[in-house]
Amino acid sequence: MSRRLPPLNSLRAFEAVARHLSISKAADELSVTPAAVSHQIKTLEDHLGVALFRRDKRTLLLSDAGQACLPGIREAFERLSSAIAEIDSLGLGGILTVSVAPSFAAKWLVPRLDRFQAKHPEIDVRVSASMQITDFSRDDVDLAIRYGAGRYGDLVVERLLDEAVFPVCSPKLMKGKNALTAPQALKSHTLLHDDSPDGDESCPTWAMWLKAAGVEEVDASRGPRFNQSSLVIEAAILGRGVALAKATLAAADLAEGRLTKPFQMSAPVDFAYYLVCPKAKLNLPKVALFRDWLRNEAAAVRKAA
């Protein structure tokens, strides 16, 4: 038969005193009196049959026995806290944290979020816009949407949207002396460059696109450069030049008439947008609801294309 465990309050008191090496500070943390903390420590020492602390002059120190058992007790409390957090997260409501690249967040996800919130007002969505790879074991993130090749270790990975690249510009560049009626007209316009760190070798640069279109005598290295795809699109909307844009990110601006597609030539790329989630969180109701909603939104995009 396993040995009877000591009272939980006495273990909590021991951990707090061991961390502060002070009964009064531990009492303040636990919102009890120093006498109550001392009583809990004595209860635990009586239960274990060993002294857990010793005094060196006016300093409180852990005994050898106290030092030996502290790591295990501390780890047990950490695991208990994690277990309670997991139980709390099982509800339909609460906070749902989504990690997503800044441009995708600004141009695709955020404009649609009101539809999810209208369906599920009990869930508060927090968008964490970052280019960093999510460490689900460390970061407080429920799921992520990532643009890449789809290789994300032992996580659950689901392809959400494909991507293609084509030139876009402000409608006002379609008029006037140097109207963009043919690719050769690009000689008279500023080229806007997307330098976002995607690492996709299949994504065309202006040099690649111009060569494929048979356009010569254009210095493809010239023009403003941006490290976020959304910034390239905003520059194009303002009429600063012609951008090579990702179709998914430019779709809303094209539909609203802020951008136009001067040429029909489009280049599909290898990378795509993926829903990424650890297996442990996959079936949480709030994650499942958001996942289903993303699927429906992506399906609507594909249908409209």
C-alpha cells in the first residue's frame, strides 16, 4: 500500500518558504499568518519524520532532507498547475490565440474575424502576428497559420490555401500616356519589390517575371523594396508603382477596386498557407470551431477564384 501523502497546504507552505527562505514572506504570498505557515511546516516535518529547515544564526536554510525533496515537490506543483490550465481550456469559451504572419493577418485573417466572432462571441480571438516559428511547448498559442512548404515536424498540418503571384497596380496607372496595356509598358513604371523572407525559390522576382514575359531593357533591380508583402500591396494601392503580389493577399483590394490586375500572366508557387496545431490541442472545442471556420473561409475563397 502506498504511503499516505501529507496535506497539500503543508506542501504549498514548504515550497513557498523554501523559495523565499523566509516564513514571513511565504505568509504574505499565501495570505496567511506566519504562525499558520510555521504550523504547516511542523505538520509536514512530523508527517515525514525529518527536519526540513535549519537556522544558521538568523538565517533560515534548507536541511539536507529539504534540499532533497524540494525539486520533486516544485515539479509536482508545476504539473498540477499545467493540468488545471488544460482543464480550463477545455471549455467552449475563453481565449484562443492564433499565431500568423503579419501580412496574412492584415490582408486575409483580420478582415474576416468579425464573422467568426459573430458566430462564437464566447471565444476571444487573440492574433499574434509574427514571422517567428511557433514553439507550442513554450508559447501560449493554440494554433498557427504558416506560409511555407508544409513541413512542420510532428504537428498536425492541414493545407489551407494555395498561392500564386502576378503584377498589380493602382487603376490610375491603367490610363494616360504610359498606360499599362502591355508588359512592355513596365519600362515607364517603378517596380515595387517584395523582399519578405519566405525562402520560396519558386516565387518569381521581377527579373524572373520580365524574362518570362519577354520584356527587355528594364533594370529589374531598381525600385523600392519592402520586407512585408502587405507593405508592397499598400505601395501599389497608393500608385507608387507596380508590385508582384501574392494573390491571396491582394484579393480583397482587387475585389474592392483599390488594385487592378494589368496582365493575366500568373505564376503559381510551391509554398502555401497551412493550418498548424499540436495534436494535444486539436480536439479542444474552441480550436475545432476555429479550424472549421477557417476551412469554410478558405473553401469560399477557392470557389470564388
